[in-house]
Amino acid sequence: MARHVVVVVWDGMRPDFISPEHTPTLYQLAHDGVMFENHHAVYCSSTEVNGTAIATGAYPQHSGIMANREYRPGIESQKAIDTQSAEAIRKGDQISDGHYLLRPTTAEILQAAGLKTAIAGTKLVAQLHDRRDRPGDYCTGVVLFEGKVLPSSWQPILNDLLGKFPEAEDTKSLLPNEKRDEWTTRALTGPLWSNGVPAFSLLWLSEPDYSQHPSAPGSPKSLAGLESSDRKLAEVLAELERRKLRDQTDVFVVSDHGFSTIERGTDVVAALQQAGFPAQRSFTNAPQKSDILVDGLGGTSLFYIIGHEAEAARKLVDFLQRQDFAGVIFSREKMDGTFALDDANIHSPQAPDMVLSLRWSADKSKLGVPGLLVVDGARRASGGSHSSLSHFDLHNTLVGAGPDLKKGFADPMPTGNTDLAPTILWLLGVKPKVPMDGRVLSEALIVKAPKAGKPTTRRIEASRKIGQSVWHQYLQISRVNDTVYFDEGNGSLTAQ
């Protein structure tokens, strides 16, 4: 078995963009090892949610993180918090006795078993993998997030060796965010590996997500972002070769989510206000019962009803089911034409009263890339976004290669981001104390592992008659053993 596992995250990478032209290193890695052809993000298909799923092997309702931004009055009473921010994490841990995340992460489990870890992220999400404060002489695990580092004693070391963390590239520029990704990659393969490659390392790159948001998948800027991440992967592999550790290291390349092209933006709050709902994106005064805080996440909107008023929830559902931007509606308590939050594994302890995945289609963009999405907010068409139940947001990338993985194998089984943690722990010989929602990807391994059963797929539906029309929504779900994967979901109001 391998002595090391290295995970490289390409933020927002769609699997259909793997090519010998733009991603030759990743293309070759998939050819040499395992291409997971049916890989899935958890819903909501966004960064912090899936970063936590990768770290914990848990669904959002069990990890405690179900959105990039959430309304948590105990942390911030007037507006939604950024779930990856240091301030939210620190206060969340403070008020919950260290349980901001409800499940331990891979790094925490390995450190408790006496193994060393190194986490390095261009983005703040890396902090969710290993967020604990630690003394200056703490050497079991180092975590780097957006140029900051724990333990803090490492900060002058990194700055002396690498200079200050670079400024982010202007989103209007045609250049990818390569300077920041390069700094983070060099920090991992240099200082963080200076005393040897630890048992587990994770490198979180900002591309191609950073370039796809302003310019959409398939644009010249986005393709440059792919090429940038491919160069960083090549640097990691070259460093393992230089250290003569490549044949002792299992390498996984994964993305947190897929991506779509924005078809149009819609202001959900403005639509609610025009219909008479007391809806806001943030509160300026103390909220009253039945007030609604709306958090737009791109392809998904969250609705927090103050006091959890049932009548307000029913009126909100009735309104949403009549809108041309609505895709799939989830509610705390299942209503006519909705699914329950539990159906999407998003019923976390502080979940909203209602969640809306906006409508999408498989139509092609002007660049010829399939997957169009309506988003919440004044986003410009032809940009990119995600977070929905679109097939193109939920189906993301996973490639693996190393001594414990099959060679030249295309895995057709449903797999997901929740499967990374249990697989990594299995490969490193550490058993988690708390069972994980994900499974060990045994069909792709040459080492003995728990057997994967035959996959199944089912479709759940909900409908409601509204006048002379019918609201109808569906959610397609795959399953292997006890692990659930969401393939896609959508909805519409059609005339009878």
C-alpha cells in the first residue's frame, strides 16, 4: 500500500474539459490510472459544501455545512455568513464547543492517529479541512489558506522563501489566477514538505473556477485556467518524482463541483417584494416573524423564514411554483409539489426553511458548451455559475493514479466527493471512529477493500395542480450500498 496520499483540487473543473490539448498532465494521469466516469458533487454543488464533504466524507446534513453562505443568527443576526471565513469558523466553534463542523475531517483523524498532514489552499476553503488553532511548535499538521498559515510561526518562513501572497488577478483580465496558485503550490512542495512528504497532503487550486465565473466554461480565459492548473499538477508530480516517491504515492485529482453557463439572471428578492413578501437579503433592523431572508448562491436560493411560520412557508411555495426560474423546491416539511430537505441530505441543524434550485437546461452556450443555468442575482449572461441540481453542476471530476489503484481503468460506477475521505483513510490504514456517509472506492483499487454492491438509480417526483396548470419536479438519485448520489433535478409549470 502507498505511504502517501496527495489530493489536488481543481476548483470548478468539469470532466468533459479533460483533453490532451489543454490538460495533458491530467489526461495522461487518467489514462495511466483511473478515470471515474460518473463522479458527483453533493448538493448544494458549491465550494464550501463540497470542500467539507471531501474533508469529512459526510453529507451536508451530517457535516453541518450545506451552503457557501448560511444565516446563523448565533454568529451574525443581520445577514448570512460566509461559512469559510475565519471569523465565522472561530465564533462557530466558540458557541458550539468546537463543533462548527459536526464530523471530524480526514486531516484531524490522521493527526489523531499520529500521522502528519499538510493542507495548502489558494482559497479559504482549505481552512475547513484543518481549522484548529495550534501552538507554534505544533508539527503534526500545517494548514495554509489564502496566504495565511497555522501554526502562525510558519508565516515568516513562507514570506521569506516565497514573498508575500500575490494579489488576485483582475477578473476582467484574460489571465488566469496563476500567480496565487503557483505561490500555494510552491509553498506545499517546498516549505510544507521540507521535512518530508507527510502521509496526507491536499492542494486546493483556484482555477478553473476563478476564470469560469466571469467568462464561462470554454472561453479563452477559462481554457487558460485549465492549463494553469495542469501545470501545477505537473509540478506536484515532478516533485514526487524528484523525491523518488511517485511509486509510493496515491494521487487524486478532484473538483468540488461542475459548472454551467449563465442563461440569465433573475432578482428573486425583487420578485418576492413585488408580490408583497417581506423579503430581504440582509436585515437592517431586528427581524420580525414571517420576515424572509433570501441568500442567493448562484444556481440555488435559500429562504429563512423568521419564526418558521407555516403559513408564510405555504405562501412562499405557492409563489415559487408559479415562477419561470424555479427548478426544484425543498421544504422543511414536505408540501404539495415539493421535496423535503432530507431528500437532498441538506437538513442540517441550521438549515433554511426552503431551498430552491433554479432551472437549467442541457442547451449549448454561444461557445458550444452544454449546460445553461438561470441564477439568482444580476449576473451577466455568458458568465458562469453553479450550485444547482443541474447535471453539469453535479457531475464533477475525479481521477486517481498510484500503487493502490488500477491502471488504465474507466470506472462506470456512481462515485462522489463523500467517497474521498473513507478511501484515503482506508489506503492509509486508519479507521474512522464515526461511520462516514461515503464509501471506499473498492472497484478502482487493487488492494483489498469493502465490496461495492450493484448500483441502482431511481427518480422521485412531486407535483401540484395550480389552476389549469401543473407544477412538476423530479430528482434522479443513484445509490451504491448505502451511499447516495444526486444525478440531476429540475422542474416546471406547464399548462394542462
